[in-house]
Amino acid sequence: MEPDEYIRGLAAASLANDDATGWWDTLYVAAGEGRTAIPWDRGGPHRLLASWPGLSRADAGSSDAAGTPAAAGRGTAVVVGAGLGGDAEFLAAHGWRTTAFDISPAAIDTARERFPDSPVEYAVADLFAPPPPMAAGFDLVLESMTVQAMPRSYRARAVAAVRALVRPGGTLLVIAAAIDEGEQSEDGPPWPLTRAELESFATPALSAVSIEEFTDGGLHRWRAEFRAA
């Protein structure tokens, strides 16, 4: 069975029990046993994170002899729905004191096994009920492809939960699959974001700095940066 078909079957069974997120751990367990693959496991960061102009602003040209940005202390970062750790390790290599959480214990266990000497603080946590240390907020919040993995009925709640992780003066970076208004479907996952849904991350206290739209190889993606007052 193709991974996408397998994932949709897991999600449908989970949603039938009014559980929007329980299928993720089942998926990561199955992947760990070699019964399926994780389609979004790139073995590294998402390309829209790797090419984010904000990295250049933060790094300010500082690098080691090999050209890797020096860990000069960019502030704190959190990766929402971190999966197997590719994005988190990338941010840590760029000097962010990085926390990465996922609701799936199997995903977090695999990330720790992949990166045994990592400076990243990996944790099992629920976006809708983050532990107090996380609720205090971060200088950089990366939301990459997690909100879209929950049905649209959860969207407003998920967006608000992500937004709450940004501390005053902090930055939120959102990477998501895109869809045009009027083309939404209840079939998923994923459930891509319209521009209006992407813009809903903004509030009077969290302003949109940039919203970029990409179409490459048949993939339609958003990358948006928001800054907290």
C-alpha cells in the first residue's frame, strides 16, 4: 500500500473516533517497524525553511571554518509537530536554542535515536496543552505542515495554539500546503490552507511581515513570516 493511502486510512479511522491526532503515533510506529514510509521525512530541513531569508538576518554572516553558521545564540526556537527532527536540527545548527515537540512518542524516540548527540530538547507534547515551560513562549516558532494535518474543524483552535507560542518580539514562520479559495475539500490529510486561513495567524499583536506563494513541480506552498509586538 502506498504511504499516502495508508496515512489516509489511519486518519479516517482516528477521526471516526473523534481523534484528530491519534493516527500520527500509529504511523510512526509502523514506519519504525518498516511497514510504511513517512512521506515528509526528507532527512533534513524543509526547503522553504532552508531558503528562508530570516536565517541570513539572524546569522549575520557568522560561520565556522567549514562555513556552517556559528551557534552564537540566536534565541529560543520551537518546532511544532517536529516529526523526526530534520527542521529542529537545522535550526539548532544555526544557533537557536531549540525545543522540538511532537504528540507522537514514536516520532520523538526516533529523532533522539537519529541524533544522539543533539543539542535539541526533544519532547512529547500536545499543541493544545503545552507544558508550562513551552507556554512561556519562544523567540522563533516554526509551524511547518502541522496545522494542515488536522481537519478544518480544528483549524481556528490549532492556529490560536501555534500563535500562543510566540513570545513578545518573537517571530512565527509558517510553511504550509496552499489551496485556492473555493477549492477546499474535506478529503485529507492534508487539508491545505487558503490565503485567508494563512492570514488568520495574524492578530493586532502579531503582524504579517511577508507572505510568499510558491509553485514548483506541481506543489503549491505558502511561506509566511509574522512578528509579535
